Amino acid sequence: AQSVTQPDIHITVSEGASLELRCNYSYGATPYLFWYVQSPGQGLQLLLKYFSGDTLVQGIKGFEAEFKRSQSSFNLRKPSVHWSDAAEYFCAVGTTSGTYKYIFGTGTRLKVLA
Amino acid sequence: SAVISQKPSRDICQRGTSLTIQCQVDSQVTMMFWYRQQPGQSLTLIATANQGSEATYESGFVIDKFPISRPNLTFSTLTVSNMSPEDSSIYLCSVDERAYNEQFFGPGTRLTVL
């Protein structure tokens, strides 16, 4: 079955510290992979996406993610977190066979300490 | 990228009533999606709305409860019928911009059922 797992429900980091949010997926074919951010009361904003090619992708707001096929992972990283990064982060898989749709992970809520 | 608006942005409804949510896109798109995000939860796909055909519903969602219309390539509605407090959620529409191979999300409709 297709699924996306974000093992960390909550993460707290200090401002300026590095960040890594984990995402593992289960999908039979090569997926499209996405990270979205949802700030309180806001809609979802795309941070970055991976379709093919270079496994390290750069996104907006200084975020990057690395696709590791052998580990079925697509972890999100940022070298130095800002207080404004506090939000909910969702990893998603876009199915590439059959009906095109997204499968979302359960989300990771990031808290940033001043 | 597509600009998506939703109406209403929020509503408080009585149980047993129905609410129709509108989703308007500023460009023609092939695929539109409706999601539900229950409090503190991730996004769950309700259905895919294709112009000129019946919506395709995900497991656990039925047309009688969530009828969808898609009269043209820029507009769709989702009705939440015979509401109960369990229907209290944020409902989001999204569009699939195949040129970008990504989904863009509307701001959501926050529904509270008393």
C-alpha cells in the first residue's frame, strides 16, 4: 500500500540550529516527492519537489531535501533555523501510475526557541 | 502558478444542515482535488474532480455525503451534507498544474459544526 511516514510528530529546535525532518515513503514505482509548509492559519506552500535527476534538491527559504532511493527517504534539511520557520511540515508523494494524486504524511510540527 | 480562492473562508453550521464550498481558479486546469484536514491532522483526499465527468471518490468518502460539481475548468464546489460535529475540519481544494507537476492549494474553508 502507498504511504508516507513522518516519524516525528513534534520537533523543537533553537533558533540558529540546524534542522532535519524525516520522511519515508512506500510506493512501488518512482514517486514524485514534495515538501509543503503550513503556517498557522495559512494555506499550504510548496517548499521543494523532486521528480528525477540530482537527488539533492534546493527549495525556497533555504530548505533542501535529499532523495535516497535505497532508504525510501526524502528528508528535509535547513542549516540554520529562523523563528519564522515554526510551522507544520508535510511530506507528500505524488503517484506516477494510475490516477495522479498526492498522499500526505502525518506532518511534523516545528517549534523554534528564541 | 495558479491562484485559488475559496468561499466561504469559514463557517459555523448546525448539525443536519449542508454547506457548499466554492473553489475558483484564475486559469483553466484539468484536475481539481478536494481535501479534508481534521483538527491537528494531515490532509486526506476526498475526491478528484474532473470537468465533464463524475468525481472520483477515495475510500471512505461517498457522493451522497460529499457531492461535487465541476461545471467548467476554473470552478468546482464541494457540498458537505447532513453535517455532524465530526465534519468539523478545514476543507481545501487544490489544482494540478501539469506544466509544473505540482499541486497548488487554496486557502481552505474552516468548518465548525455544532
